[in-house]
Amino acid sequence: MRYRTRVTAPAALLGTVAALSVAAPAHADPETGTPGPETLGDPVFPGLGNDGYRVFAYHLDLAYDATTRLVDATATLTLTTTQELSRLSLDALGLDVHEVLLDGVPAAREQAGEKLRITPAVPLAARTTATVTVTYTADPRAVLAHTAWVPTPDGFAICPQPNTAHTVFPCNDHPSDKADFTFRITVPAGLKGVASGHLVSTEDLGDGRTAYCYRSREPIATEIVQITVGDYVIKDRQGPHGLPLRDVVPTARATALEPALALTPNLVSWIEQRLGAFPFETYGLLPCNNDASNAFDFTGLETQTLTLYKPNFLLQAEKSIGSHMMHELVHSYFGNSVSPATWSDLWLNEGHADFYGLLYRYERGWADSLGLTTMEARMKDTYARGDQWRKSSGPVAAPNEANLFDSQRYLGGVLVLYALRQQVGESVFSAIESTFLERFRNASASTGDYIAVASEVSGTDQSGFLRDWLYGTKTPRMPGHPDWTVTPVSSALRQPQNRTDGHWHDNSATL
């Protein structure tokens, strides 16, 4: 496998994968083959993803009809088998599939729950490359159990995190299987199509339609793909070291949003001083043309190279939005460049994003939502809540689907990073961060990977220390602060920002 899909799974997941391997041995019967397992054994979303292959590349060709408001699409996946397969499956929900081709030959298909099962005429041999082409129609306004589509008056955007990319295109919908992406988006006159990556070409089709083609320089996890259609103006500006910045802005709101958009170059400069060069070919904001409360249930989402926002949030003063803009920018490093190996590793994304977002806030002299003005004061307050959060939301690195996006993954993650910095010192902590980002760039990494890097770089085994912080049911003592105390757990106390009805990023302390 290519390095970018490297995953070091936690012990619990390895056990799941091992069990699947028993049920589906790699050495399949040469006459019948073996169906690929319809799961990657994620501890939070156990039904997500598919095994028996890894995707190398996606090409998504989408055409938006402004009259019907439907999307006609073809998804072409280039994959490599890891075992002989008599059948393989893709994650897919709400897609009206018309045809499936396997290496250009029609293949039998079956929709089973959220899986699209594909049966080739002849089993696929192990360690071979194959191309799967799925032609389908999607309705961005369809009512589904869950969906990534965000309809707008003039088109749509998408918010696939954590488990809904497969409502937009059939895929192996798990962050451990990152792939190259190219996009072709055909739209009628007056609209633009934009996607993650950089613009490769624009083609006038001669019938009032235009096709926009984009390509990602770096691999993308399915949960952070962005595709959008609308009446947009593209605003280009230059970031540090000549980094191209592009914002995709609703035309009618471009002037009002400019003060927020103009903040990005300085934000990038600040984070580059701490985490190194920006890891992608471009960055920018997409204020989606929909402020409805039910459009999506968060303020911003770090889709790769293009962060999705609700426009009204960005109309506020800098001190009200700058910290959260930093939070989303940090995800380009933690979450996008280095993706979580499983969804139990989400704290690596959100803890780091809040950690640097809060550092930026306090450096700028902006009080947080509690009226606090230093990281130490905020961490002391968070420390006091530690046991209660461990009871109501589980340990930091042991979420379930219902509490995945609780504050424990955000501020709880910050507290772990603060404790590690207290333990090893600021310079060693910075070296741990840079080593981790470099080692797993364009790959996926687990909590175990982070612990291993911390031990290696610090020269001291940090596994016991970090595992107590990440998996313990009691909050450990804080290095350097023997006077800090934890509030006793009370059944009357509730985590004020805790919701259990889906993913809600507004538990971020940077808001």
C-alpha cells in the first residue's frame, strides 16, 4: 500500500479486523472467490467503510440541472484489491444508480442498506488494479436518514463529516482510505462549480453550460471533500510565501463578507510559525449561501482547501470570529493533512484545533466565552470539569456515536495537550507536533501513533502518562499545578454544551 494510507489501528480495532479476516480469508477459493467485508471495523461507526480493496483515485463528474435541481453524476473509482474478491461493496445512500461498470464491463449490483454491492462476472484477483464506474442521479433535497447535501437557493454545497459522503458519491467512506480526487462540475449559465483542490480547466460547452475541472494535489479523505454550485464570485488573494488563497463567495454578499475574508493571510502566517508550511496548494473560505438553522448543525467545517461557513457568522467583528477561523485553519494540518485512523481518534483533530485557536485568541487579548484571558485560566476551569465530562462523555479518546462531538473531544483534547506540554516543556512539545505532522502527512494516524511520537521525541516513555489522560475514568494530576482540583461528579451536573442528536461542532471553545 502507498504510505499515505498507512494506519496503525488501536488494539480494539485490530481485534475486529482480525475477526473479519477469519470470516473472509485473504486466500480465497479460486473458483468462487470471497466477498469483501462490508466494514472496516471502526469503533464509532462499525458499519462504515469496506475491506478487500483500497481506493487509489476518484473522478467525480457531476452535472447540475437548475430546473429539476437534480444532479446527474458518474463516479469513477480506481482501486487495488487486497484479496481475491467475488464481490465488493461501496458505501452509498440515496443515490439512484443507473449502471455499474467494472473495468468497462457491466457488473451486477444490489443496494443493501447503505451498501452498494457489486458482483463482477469473474472474481477479481488479489493485488490487482480495477476501475469501478457508477452512473447515478442524486437529489440534494431528498429526505434521508442522514445527508451531506446542503441545498441553497442557487445550488448546493456538501458537508460530509463524519459519515455522509456516500450520500453524494459512492465511496469507501472512511478517513483511513484517502485517495486522489479530480472533479468535473457542469453548471448552467450564471452559476459556478467549485471543488476541493485547484482549478485545472474551464470549458464552455456551447449550449449555455460550463464545465469546471478541479484536481487535488494531495489525497483527500471522503469526509472532507467539498463540491459546491451557486452564484459565486471567486476572490483571489496571496498568502504568505506566495500561497494562492481563493474564497468562494455568494455574489450578493461579497462586499459584506470581505472584512472576514481579508483576515486569512495573517491567520496562515501565524499558524505557519507554529506548525510549518501550509500543507495544501490553496486555502480559502466558502460562505455557503444558506444561513438556515437546519442547513447544517455547525458554524464551520474544514473541507479540504475550502472551509465551509454560514455567512452570518462571518459578518461579526474580528474578535468574535478570529479564534474560530484559526480553529478551522488548524484542521488543514490536524484532520486533513493527517486524518484520523478511526473516529475514536477525533480528539487529535478537535483538540489541536481548539488548542491553537485558543492560543491565538489569548495572544490577541480577546476574552473567551467564560470571560477568561489566558490558557492557564481556561485549563484550570476545564480541569475542574474533568471527572464530570469523563462520566457524561467518556474518556477523551473513547467516544461513541452519540457523544462523538461533545466538548470532551474539543476542550478535553486541549487539556490533554496542555498536560503533555506541562510534562515535557514547550520546546519538546513543539518538536512532537512537527514530527507527528511530518511523519503522517497525507496519511491517517491513530492515538497510538501520537503517543509513540511523543515518547520518541521526548526520549521518555509517555505511554502511561498519555493513556491515563486519554482513556482513564479519573482526571490525572496536572503537572506543574499540584493545587488544581477536580469538582466531584454530581448527577445534577450536566455538560452545558453536550448534545447527543448528531454531529455538532459548536462545542468548540473558540466560539
